[in-house]
Amino acid sequence: MEDKIIKQISLFAENKPGRLANIASNFRKSGINIRAFTIAEAGDFGIIRMVVDRPDDAHELLHNAGFTVSETNVLGVEMEDVPGGLGKIADVLGERSINIDYAYAFVTKTEKALLILRVNDIEGAILVLQGAGIRLVDMADVQQI
Amino acid sequence: MREYWNPWIERMPVCELEKIQEKKLSDLVNYVYRHSGFYRKRFDEAGVNPGEIKTLADLKKLPFTYKSDLRDTYPTGMFCVPNEQLVRFHVSSGTTGKPTVVGYTQNDIDVWTTSLARAMTSIGVGRGDIVQVGYGYGLFTGGLGAHYGAEEVGATVLPVSSGNTERQIELMQDLGSTVIACTPSYFLFMNEVANNLGISIKDNTQMRVGIFGAEPWTEEMRKRIEESTGIKAYDIYGTSELSGPLFTECMYQDGIHVWADQFLIEIIDPVTGEQLPDGERGELVITTLAKEALPLIRYRIGDITVINRDECRCGRTHPRIMRVLGRVDDMLIIRGINVFPGQIEAVLMKMPEVGGHFMIVVDRVNELDVMKVQIEMTDEAFSDKVNDIMALEAKVASAMKHVLNLAVKVELVEKGSLPRSMGKAKRVIDNRKL
Ligand SMILES: [Zn+2]
């Protein structure tokens, strides 16, 4: 079950220009690749969430660069494997009272739509989703995409 | 280790101290009337005859002296001695207008040094200590004041001055400094830098005492310093107009002893100027009883505090001023409500999940004052759920509203993004054009 958990990098950023460029250049120098990326904005601040190929290295790098950063456990689903898409996933989880904290989708280099989910009960969600025949992406997949 | 620098004077019965004060006050009033054109004019205008000032009860007949008087008579218009009798000048930077100049005779320097020697002895600093002076040297009085006081008690001085934080930490370790004298916010910054270098002040240095001042700080900040660095943190008080840093708390950390044979203190209502009874909060007024070059009569120093005249557990009979609660001129008036930056700090220190670095930003939007408090995000407080962060902001805002009786917008900002200070922490940006 553990291997279905994806470590996402989350960091706190004020909505100031230049922050993203700063992060990207930090990663570029260290050869870390961003696979998925989203910003949740709320007024004066934003939370940047990223799936990268080497999360532990990325965490250390950003922490040392002075960012407030955490590693968060999330799940990844390839959307083309899920008939009905996000609605289907929400239904399956909702039946077991598992809440989705947030979700975001992005398109991989190989042009597949990948959905990232944070839920309030990750191990329960893995069981339920796999029980419903939904295949979860693991860290090894993340390194490939 | 000596218990008292001067046991005879420090433990003198209050009635005898008051006799000394009355004698010195009456001498002082005659002295300034004779030697300073400024005071002669001020007394004449107030209808005060120096011969009439005989007891401490007569004190309230004397007119106040203000910081603006020092500026208006810049540079040396209030001095009571000719320049050739001066051994030193200090100059304090003026945030508004002209700076103020303070001159010292040799006796003024000696009185200043003695005051600090008594204070340092009262917190167990003396021979065998290495005192790292992290206050600025130069025109500012902090560095040289602490320096002379520490030498007087027989300690070894390490005159690092302020800034160059990594060097401070290196020397602290290599020379085994046992005492640090600097601003409390700078020491917290030093601790942060030390931690980033993998050095614990608690475990990897000999540091045991901190003498912190030159900016207002709170009991909660003391707790934070003592817990994170393992030292005992003492408050030091004084301003350049009075000579410089002069008084500290004693071992009991329960108020700052003001040497009554050298300084006379009162608390007044800052608005009406009336004397307030002991124990009431108000503006501190100080009369210097032993200064020669620039004596000050009923000087409105601008700090808000409380006087406690009860005999202290340390055996000293000299009155104590309780922790300075704020400056009359730092007081922000927001929608008619008095707000001191220290109150904001006290709220934050009680919420360990948020950091202690903050900035108050005041704006006027549609004729209404709006106060925003920016606080740095910490690793502990960070959640990657937007709602959690908004809930934390709301929780801090509600705690502040409870204390200030005022709606405050709380904004979490990136850690390290607010300015760190080497000297006085800048806590307020007031954008109101009043
Ligand atoms: Zn005492």
C-alpha cells in the first residue's frame, strides 16, 4: 500500500512576482524535474503544490533556500483509466465518508491526464479506489512520466 | 562574588535616602538656575524661585523638561558647564528633526559607570565573567556604557559591537563569553543564526546571562529567550539623555532598581501632567540628582511604566520601575484606541505555533484606520491546506481583538521576509497621512 503514496512538495508563498522563477531555477541547478504543479491562491498568500521526481531532495533544497515547505502524502490517478473521471472518484470515496481535501489535474509529457488527490484518510482511500478497480500511480510511475 | 557593589548605599533606609534626595534636589535646582540660561528662563516663566524647593513634595512645582528642549537648544544650549570641562559627547540620532547631544564631565562618566557597576553586581556579573558587548559603539551610548560598567566590576570585556552575527557566535564559543549585552531581538536573531550553523547557545557556549534593552520587550519574550538559550535574561534601562543604560533588574527579575541617591522618579498622567500614586501606570518622569554637564529636571522620558517602592527580596531599598510597557510616542492611536506594539508581541508569544517576528502596518482606507499585523509563517504552523492557514490567521486575529478591543487583519508572510534588526526592532509602518 505504501508504494501507492506519492510525496508531494507543498510550500508557502506570498503572492509576489519572482517566487516561481526562484524555485524553478533552484530545481534546474539540481536537476530536479517538476511533474505536476498547481498554486492554490487565497488573498495575500498562496500554496504551491508540486509533484517532482526526487521529493526528498527537493524538500531539502527548498528548506535550505529558506522556504516554509512540507512533504504531503497524496494519491495519483491516470484519468483515462477512470470512466466518469473525478465524479466517479468522488462518489467512490464519498460512499466510505472519505473527504477530498483538494484535487488538481495536469497533463504529463506523454499527454496523459493525471489527477492528484489529497484525502483525509489516505490508506482508506487506497483500499477503496483499488477495490473499485481504479489504478493508482506510484513514485516509480512519477519518475517515468 | 560580591552581593552588593555599595551595600551601605544600596541598603540604606528609605527615609535616609529621601534626605539625600532632598538635599541634592535643592542643590540641583540652585545649580541649574545659576549655570544654565535655559533653566533660568524656564523657572522664571513658571514663577519658580529656586530657594523655595526644599522637600520632595516641592518637586511638583518644577516645570517639566522635554526631549524637544534638547533639540531646540541643539547642540549644547542646555549645558551647565563650559565645553572644556567635558570629557565626552554622545549623540542620539533624531528620527524627526535634529539629533540630541549629551555632554559628560569626568564625574558624569563616573556616576554612570557606578550605576551600572551596582546593577551588574546585582545580577551576579563580575570578576571572571566575559561580557560580550553587542550594543553599538560610537555615538550611541549602549556599547560604551556596558563596556565601562563591565570593566568597573572586574569582568573581561569583549567589545564586538553590533552586527557581524556569525563572528559574534564564533567569538562567543572560542573565548567562552558568559554574558551578552545587546537588544533582545538581536539576541533572538543571533540564536536563530547559531541554530542554522548547527550551534546551540545552550549546549555549545558558556553563556549564562543576558543584559537586554534599548527596545521594549515582554515577559513572554524573556521566557522564549531563557528556554531556548538556557541563559538568565535581565532587562536594562536608560537613555542617552540620562547618560545611557543605567539600571537593570536584580536577580529576582521583579522590576528595575533606580538608584535613588542619583535619580528621582515620579509617575504622571501623560495627558494632564499630574503626579500619580505609586502602583499606577503612567509616564515616567526622571530628575537627575548627580549630573553636572546636562542635568535634567522632571524629564519627560516618554516611557510608560509603574513604580514599586516596596523593599525588594534582594535587600535593596531603592525603588523599582516595573517592565517598561511602551513608549508614549510609540503608542498608536487607531480608531481612537491606544495600541502599544508590546501588546501585539505579548499575544504572539502566547501562541507558540506562530513566530515572534511581526510588523504592524497601519493604513487609512475610506477615512477609517485599518491595522494589519504581518507575522512570519513557521515550519510548525504550515499546512498545505488553504483553510488551515486561514483558520490560523483568524485565530490570531481573534486573540488580538480580545486584547486590543480592535479588529485586526492578520496576514501570514514568508519566513525570513520581515526585516531583522541589529538595533531597535522596527515594528510599525504607519502609512496614514494625518
Ligand atoms: Zn532587588
